[in-house]
Amino acid sequence: MNKIITIGREFGSGGREIGRKLAEELGFAYYDKEIITEIAKRTELSERYVKTIVERRPVFSYPVHVGRSFLNVNTSTVIQSSAVYAEQCKLLKEFAEKSDCVIVGRCADYVLREYDPFKIFVYADEKSKVERCKKRDESGIEKTDKEYIKLIKSIDKNRAKYYDFYTGQTWGDKLNYDVCINTTDANMDDIVPHLAKMI
Amino acid sequence: MNKIITIGREFGSGGREIGRKLAEELGFAYYDKEIITEIAKRTELSERYVKTIVERRPVFSYPVHVGRSFLNVNTSTVIQSSAVYAEQCKLLKEFAEKSDCVIVGRCADYVLREYDPFKIFVYADEKSKVERCKKRDESGIEKTDKEYIKLIKSIDKNRAKYYDFYTGQTWGDKLNYDVCINTTDANMDDIVPHLAKMI
């Protein structure tokens, strides 16, 4: 069976960087944004739309009563979300079958549980997450610290809801992971080689 | 400044084993039960009594109204708990000043925060904690799994209350630690050398 490493991460904690460096260090395949591109191809939805869907759990609305019929206004979104999730699961399993790999996000720790992955969760304190977001922000739009904090909280809230919805587990709960790494004061280049050996 | 490693751990997770092996691997001093013995010596309380105190936060009772006076029935215990905690803090700082060291428990991550320790939290799932407890139980008294689970929960509840009371933080909250390690399926001998290098 191939060796699979999955990485859950708080927004701005550098989880993606750890994932990429780990894959380099171990000579494993690395999957992150490629997953969105591939799902978009397979479902014939735009990448941007897929990205929106995979960051949010489907929103079930209460049925709206119109005349004598019930109309669920969000049916099509729910169906699309489920279809994208199903495609994503299929894709992750294809990756896992193909070679040793590192997969960032996408509930991969849960979806690939039969492959006994090594599950990492990466987190950090608020201040260092804001600093990391600032450094990598290529939008060109200046933001205050408060705005970054709001953004981080909102993205993580959606990640948590998405994860909890599809896995029935709690996102970030350390029992779901083999190792949790606090990157607040950490130097990635120091951590990764030893983490790789530990795995 | 000396290198300090602190280890918080769930009961039965093998945190003590990781601590001892890490200290061996790194050639650091190791402090665990020695702390109780030393406090007992310094406070002239029995080791058994100190052990009871350092596993529990002081219990404040509501003052009892007797005639015209208020009587707090637990005053002496509270004073003793605080005295023991103060002695413990002093002792931990002496250890930190003396040499590189690994310290298990005792809120050392918080008490020694000025020494910038590397803070580890060790945890595991219930089943593996029960198995570990069974293996190392030298009491000779046979217990059911249910009884072990009750024991584990009760000890961890006290640890959490003690830690939360003295540090104002939440015991086991991953943000208080640099690395959290799940020992459920882990082989300590595999983990420790690489963890040592990572630190």
C-alpha cells in the first residue's frame, strides 16, 4: 500500500508550505490546488465555482411552500455540492492508488482512512497567521490586521463546517490526527526533514 | 539559556515514556516523580500527601456561618496547596537554571514560560490508553475496561482542573503546545529519535 500523508491546516498557518516541503523531502507526489483543477475538468464546472463549492458544505434551506407544492430553492446547489464531493473522493482514492503522496485539505484524512494515512494538523496563533497572510497576499489590496483576522476566521469557520458535515468528526480536534504542529515560532526548514523521518 | 522540554500528557498515553526516552536521547536531565519527593522534603509533608495535593487544585468551600463568625472549613488545605504550588514553581525554576532538562507535568510549560521551553502534549484514544494502563498496572487488583476508563477520566479531569486553575489556560488545548503527539498507533522507539532532532 502506498504511503499517504494528509494535512489539515488553519488558514495562514503554513500547512501548505509544510505539505509541499514534506513531499519534496520524501519524493512523494503532492496534491493541493491540482485537485480543484481536476474536479473542474471532470464535472465541467468552472474552477472558480468548484473552489466555492469545496470550501462550503451544502446549505440546506427549509422547503418553501408555493401553492400546493414544496419548493426547495437550493436543490440544485445541494446536488452539485454532493456531486463535487463524490468526484473529489474518487479522485483522492485514485491519487492514493497511484503513488506515495501528500494531500492538503479536502477531508483526505477521512476519505482515505482505509489507506491508513499519516495525519498532520498544522495550526498557529492569530498573530503569526496574520503575518503569514500579509506576506503571501498578492491581491494588491491593503488590509488592516482586523480585516485579516476576520478573513482567517471566516475561512476556518467554513473549513470546519465543511469537514464536520462530510466526516461527522470535528475539524482540528487533535484525536483525528497523528501529529499536530504549532507553527507560531517554527522554522519550516528546520521542522520538515525531521518530521519526514518521523513519518 | 538551557534547553527545556515540557511534556503534558493524558493518563495512559505514554507521555512519561516519551519524556524519559527523549531525555536519554538528548542527554538531558529528567524530572518527573523526583519533583514530588523533593517538594515533600522541603515542605516536610509526606510524599503521599504532596502527591494528592499536586494532582488537585485547592478546593474553596463556601464560608460556613457559625454564630457570628465565618468559618472556612478548607482554609488549611488551600494554604497547603498554595504553599506546595509555590515550592513547585521554585523547584522547576531551579531545574531550568541547572541544566538542559525534560520535565513531565506540573504545569511546567506555563511556570517556565520565560525559559521558552519546547512544549509537547501527548495523547491517545481511549482504547490504547486502557491497554497501556493494563500493561503497567502493578497494583495486583484486577480491573475491567470500564473501571480503567473511569480511572483515566477521573485522573485527567483532575489534571485539567489543576492546570486550568493555576495557569488560566486550558489543559490539552493545542495552542498551548508546540507539538501534540497521538500515541494511539505510534511506536515510541521510532518517534523519539526524530522528535529529539526536531526539537
